[in-house]
Amino acid sequence: MSGQPRKRRLEVEDAGDVTVVNFVDKKILEEQSIQTIGDQLFELVDGEGRKKLVLNFSNVEYLSSAALGKIIALNNRVKKAGGKLALCKIKPDIKDVFVITKLDKIIKIVDDEQTAIQSVS
């Protein structure tokens, strides 16, 4: 691992007992970025014990299949911890990928952040 500090790729806010995560990057395509995002998301669940997560994709314009893999892994960790995960504000092109891959059947996807927060509360 390199000695340079890892850039924060997520902005984390608390809405009561729900953790809302906003992505900093517009394009989540590079392997190193995806790895960092995955590590930071997993730390919220495994390290900080957060069980109610909302991922807000309002800033995201592009998402690679490797990033989808991290979201699936995160969903599995959240469920194992007895929690819930919801995604919101996904642009139509990206949402199509969730529908085509049937991930919308596994992971809760809603339009707005408030509905997402309510769905995991």
C-alpha cells in the first residue's frame, strides 16, 4: 500500500440513526477509487457499527460494474449486521443498469433521500 493519504470519496451525514452517504466523485470508474469507496463504506458497517445506510447517488454520473460489486458486497454486510440499505437519487442511465442486472430486486431503490431514510428506519 502506498504511503500517500487516501482521499475521502464519501461525505457522511447522520439523519437520526440513519447514515446518509453522498459520493464525492461524479465518475466511479477507476479501480483504485472503487477500492477506496468500498473500504470506506465497509468501515461504516464493520468498524463503526452503522446498520441503517442510505447511499445518495445525486452526484454520480457514471458507475462501473466493479462499483456495483462493492454495493452488492455492502448490502450483504449490512444485512448480516441486521441492518438495511437503500439507494436514492440514481440517474436514469445508472438506474437502468440496476434494473437490467435485477439488483433493484435485491437492494431498495427510491427516488428521494427522505423516502430512503424512512425505508431503512
